[in-house]
Amino acid sequence: MGVTIKEIANICGVSPGTVDRALNGRSGINPKTKVKILEVAKELNYQPDHMARSLAKGKTMTLGVVLFDLYNRSFSQLMNAIEGRSKEYGYFVHLVLTDKDPQNEKKLIQHLINRKVDGIILFSVNKGEEFNAYLKSLKIPLVTICNHISDDWSYIGINDRLAMKDAVNCVLDRGYERIVYICPPLAYSGLTNIYTQEERLHGLMGGLHENGVSIDPLIITEKDYIAALDQIQLKGDKRTAILCSCDNYALEVMNYLKTKGYKIPDDVGLMGFDNIDVLKYITPKLSTVEYAIEEIGTMAVECLINKLEEGSYTRVPLLGHR
């Protein structure tokens, strides 16, 4: 039988509550005491008894996570961060994927409720007062990420509007005069929650306006955005840059430009958004908007667990980009 928290507490001369705080990385403990507790726990090969902890706390020690899918590498990075930080707090993660289907999302949220998860991290495609009322009726701690729903919920994300405005500034500073913007999710505007993409569009238009650009961007919202791009004359009197709302689109566009014989960035400029980790393998190097997607995941976990264990959500400002 493994060593218990109570036994570690007796060895260290502290209370079981102090040991619990040390082992779970919570505040309110002397640093030297924490080091001593962690050393003793390591020496004795302490392993948490999740069943006992669940019974004692009246919790399942599981968190639900609702995402679109894992095709976008940034979502995979986000999920890795959520799972890793949850594990550090002693929580397991139950992931469900909605495939961007609003009705499926509701079914999966109910599935998580039925599984009695302690809280939910939600990247939603639903929106509106009715959906917000539905979430309230669940009476479960919940943190929203990336797509804002309402101020009733803690929200973790970046200032997408400002980030895209900075991207526009960067493109114009490099001498490009015309922008083609690729964002297929905008086809769902008014139908589902595409808050992040709408904020990026506002940033695009605001950046052009502030720079005195009178030529409207060519906005591609078609699912087959490469076919739509193929209809556009990219070489002309005005230098053209293609801005994409995510790196996945930008990589497909890069491949298209290469097959057409365009040189990047001389003939056509190209910029993505996300700075996914695979970009380090890409030639030529893709310009992109970088932000800490992993930090969104870790902050969401910490915010939710603070609510579960301390009774209140931590206040998290919008995260930065570069």
C-alpha cells in the first residue's frame, strides 16, 4: 500500500491540508515547507489516490473540454496544454469534438454533464441569449475560450482585432498595396459563433482604414478557397499580399503559389495567423501572427480549477501576440 498524505504530514510536521496544497501547486504555503514536502513525497514515491480524493471532495476530478476538431494544429497544441496542466492539478480530461455542429455541441455538453465532470472548458460554435441561458441552467463551472459567448462566463483569448490590425500594418509597411483575405469561416457569419474570425475581420478593415487604404480587400469565404484564389490576378500594377486567418490556409496557399511559379515574397506576399509549431519545417519561412496558444489552455485550466477549489474564477486579461 502506498504512502498517504497523512503520513507525509506526520513526517514533515505539518497538517494534511498543507501537504495537499504543496502537492497540488496551490498558494498559501511557505516555500521551504513546500520543498521539504515535495522531497519527502518523491523519496517515498507518493502516488495520489484519485478515488479517495474524489470521494473526499465530492468530485470526479475530471474536466470536460469541448473543441471543434484536432485537424488544426493549433487546436492540438491547445489540447496538449490543457491536458498537461490539468494533470498537474490531479484532474483528468474528457475531450469531445463537435465538428463545428451547433446541435452536436449541445449533445456533447450534455454528455459531459451526464459523466459528472466537475467543470467545462468550452470553445463554442453556439451563441445568443438562448444558448447562454442553457449554459446557466447546467449550474456547472465553465470557462469559455477563443469564441466569446457572454460576460457571464470567464473568457480566455487574445485581442484578435488588434492582432490582425498589426498584421495589416506589417504587410503595408513591406510595400504591399492590395490585400486578398482568406477566411472561409466568415461564410457562417450570423449562423454560428465565429467571434474570433469576426474580430479578425474587424481588425483587417480597421487597419486598412487607419492607414488610409482606399482599395477594399478581396475577401474569400468559399470552402474551396484555392479555386477562388485561382480566379484572381495576383500580378499587376499594385503589389498583392495574401492574408490568411489561420496558418493551415496559408500553407495551402503557399503550395498553390509554388505550383503556379510565384515567388514569395517577391511576386506575392503571404501571411498566416497562429504560428503553429510545424512552421519551423516550412520553406520559405512563413510570416505569421504569433500568440501563445498553449497559454490559453493553461490559463483556462487554472481559471476553472480556481473556481472549483477556491470558489472564484481568476481574472485573466486578454493575452498578447507578436
